Amino acid sequence: MQRHTKIVATLGPSSNDAETLERMVLAGVDVVRMNFSHGTPEDHKKRADLVRQAAAKVGRNVGILGDLQGPKIRVGKFEKGKTTLEKGGKFILDAACQLGNDERVGLDYKELPRDVSPGVTLLLDDGRVVLEVEKVKGSEVHCKVIVGGDLSNNKGINQKGGGLTAPALTAKDMDDIKTAAEIGVDFLAVSFPKSAADMYMAKTLMRAAGGHALTIAKIERTEAVEPTVLEEILNACDGIMVARGDLAVEVGEAAVPALQKRMIRKAREMNKLTITATQMMESMISSPIPTRAEVSDVANAVLDGTDAVMLSAESAAGKFPVETVEAMARIATEAEKFNPITLDQHFLDRTFSRIDQSIAMAALLTAHHLGAKAIAALTQSGSTALWMSRLNSGVPIYALTPDPETVRKTALMREVYPILTAAQTNMDRDRLLREAEKVLVKAKVVEAGDIVVFTVGDPIGQQGGTNSLKVVRIGENN
């Protein structure tokens, strides 16, 4: 499947059955997202088994992303399920209230009265309702309604400009990390991190539970997009998700497109993964075709260089989960045709101190100038393939690895196509390269006469040991 940009699809009622999931994988899903906000540990385990069975049946490598719920910064429930707030009216957010009415509502986030002060703007239900804090009295936050509308049970609360102190990892998240490790998820997404410490804690808890998932920071707080903080978060994790929903509420929707481009560019410069998410194909929840604006949105994310574009409600609860994946795949493929290759310029001001990274960069440049059909990275951890995928060479990168975990992790990397190989032990380098050549021919990605650039480590099978590059013409006696 020669599409560079990967597709992440969220599991839900519309995609929980084996037949639909198999069709979605065939249509182009590379990673499945399991939302830990819904379901029990047993539900998550069953879904993970279903994903792996579907992937094996259709013969594709599919990763699993476990997405932590994060802090519940929400209003409570209403006696009648909702109320209607009028512009200019008064309304109270009350941490001590059990059941809301037309005058007040309770809070899942009990610390809100401590976090806010007069003059602060609160945005409820993704900004559809706007309140201004007039005073705080004990457990009560007294507000004036700036933008009215219906407010129903459990709608989210954001503070304009950020500043709420809720920790990124709740007690539930810590339990869910143990479940994620037991399942063996390939990626762990952390909701609402505001510092590098949040990501270091998530990674530490994952390793302590025996998991090896790559950590993904969901950038959705104002604090997290500050350049210095963003760089610190990127240093502490393996990738970021541009989570445009809550981020747009906190920073303003007009600021998000430029932030998206800046975050993707910065992540790629730092050799990190990127996922672009939220409302990418929202209309396809109920329509078999996307809007022109959605087509442009997905295409622009592809041209920004994102590793993956993500579906949420479209695949979890929509009427057309398979058709949505197919449409997203078509859009990405077309957009990639117009992605310029300026490889030489990327090397002008860069230095590489690591041998394995230098070999990866040399492979890119060599393949580009020789017109190679493929680059084949014989890798244990996937790092060599990741480094090469940060630059657009126009040459597909095949990650050949004997490690099933690495196969699934590289499934998220832009322009990287993982292939599971036999164990590489007890082989010298020349024999290993000959076997790799056979694998590529068997997979029908190269044929006689094609040039392939191989990267490999010696000694064989050692992580971080890539130290050799070899150019091979397929079919010649090597």
C-alpha cells in the first residue's frame, strides 16, 4: 500500500465487529485507537484481540493506540438532563451541588473554585456556552452568561488561555496504563499534558507495568504550545497528537492552523511522530462523502508532513466507517503527489554525531540521487526507519525486523512500510542482506534490476548498532 501518510481510526459501536474491522483494515487503517474513556479493562482486551485477529486475517500490520481519558473537567448532571442559559443571565458552577437545575450545576472537577478568579472566561461544551466569572464564594463559582445556549449533562469546561491545575494523569489513568501494558498496546496517548514531567511519569508507569509502548503527548492545553514547553514535552515523549478540539477552545480556533504547522515541523525536526486529529471528516458521521473543506483539511495535514491523520467519531460511531477510511486514503494519496522533494537543502545546516543516524541520512541521500526503488532498513528498534522518515526523499522505506512490536510501531511512521522477517541471529552480514533481498522480491516491492539501499548493523541484532550501508542491484551476484 504505497500511501505515505498513515491512518488512525477509533474503535467504537460502529467498528467493533470483526467484519467491519477487517474491511476498515483493508481500506487502509494502519493504527487503531482504543479510547479508554469508555469501557472496562475486559472490553479493551477483547477489542485488542479483535484488532490483531483482523490484521492477521487480511495480512496487514496494524498498531494499537491506547488513549487515556485524562482529567474530567466537566459539569455534572441536571435534574432534567439540561438547561438553557440566556445571554446576560446568571449561573453558578457549584462543586457541592449534586444535581443541577436552571440556576446551578455540579462539577466533576471539584478544584475549579480554587483555580479561577473574577474576570476569568470559562468555555463550556467546546465553547458553545461562554461564562465570565464574577466571584468565587466557597464551593460556588458565580458567573455571568456571555454566550447563551443549551447546557446538558457532563459537558466539558475549558478556561480561556489555560491555567486549570488538573493533573494530566488521574488515578483511573494509572490503572488504565496497567491495562494498556497487559494488552501490549504499541502507543500510549496522554491527555492534557502541560509539562515534560507528565510524559516522563506516563513512560515510567508504563515501563514499571512491563509495557513498551511509545508515548504520545496530546497537545490540547495552552501551556503546552508555548515553544519552550513544547520542546521539553517533545524531548520527553516519542510523538505528539495535534488534538485540535480542546486546543481550539483554549487558544481560539483561528490560532490552530498555524499552531498545527509549527508543531508538526518542530516534531519532525526532533525526530518525533505526529498525529493530526479532531473533526477531520466530521460530516461523514452521517454522510457517505466528505465536504470540500474536510478534503482540504486532510490534504493540508498531509502536506504539513504529519505521520498520520486520525478519525474519531467518524469511525467509532458513524454510519460509514469503511467509506470514511477509503475517502481519507484517497485524499492522502492525491495530496502526496504534490509534496515537493527538497532533500539536499535539509542537509546544509545539519550535523549528525551518532553513527547510526549518520548512516540513515547517508542512505536517504544515496537513494535519492541514485533513483533507488527502495530503502531497506534492517532494524531491531525501528529508530533507523524513523530518522529516515523525517525527511521526504521520495523513496519508500521498508523496515525489515524480526520483532513484532517494532513492526506495529513502525506502522505509524510516514513513508515506512514494515515487514516481519525471520530471526536475524546466526547470520553474517552478507547472508542477512541476501535474505533481505529475497524478502523484498517476495513482497513484490522490487524486481530484477532495481536498485535498493540497505542499512544494517554489525554485530547483527543489536539495537542502535546500524553502522553499514550497501547499495544493491536486485538480481546481481552480491
